[in-house]
Amino acid sequence: MLSVTSSHEAGALVCHVVGELDAFTATSFRSETAWLPSRSRAVVIDLSGVGFIDSSGLGALLGLVRRCQEHTCL
């Protein structure tokens, strides 16, 4: 199970991820974070609640970083 929530903190949009980011949850992570780059110039991904990330999850995370770079969030 994966939970993705967001909040505004200190001028940045913080995305809080809780659960496991793996082959089973990577698709939902992508769909739940697709809007992030267009909503803020500063995006922080809080992975403190993630207990496991496999290669699919890492790919989804890197995809989000690339989308943020395209929107100049980083």
C-alpha cells in the first residue's frame, strides 16, 4: 500500500510518501505525483515514511525529478 499526500511548507510543496515504492505501486505514484511540477517551483519529496524502494520505484522517483527539472522546480 502506498499513500501520497502533499502540503505547503516554508515556500515549497512537500510530497509525503508512505509505504513501499515498488513495481506494484510505481504506477499509482506516477499518477498521484504527475501534477506536482506544474503547481510549485520548489518541490520536496519526503521519503521518510518509505520502508522499501525497488528499481521500479526508483525509476518512478527519477521520472518525477526529470519532470520537475523540465518545469524548473529544482
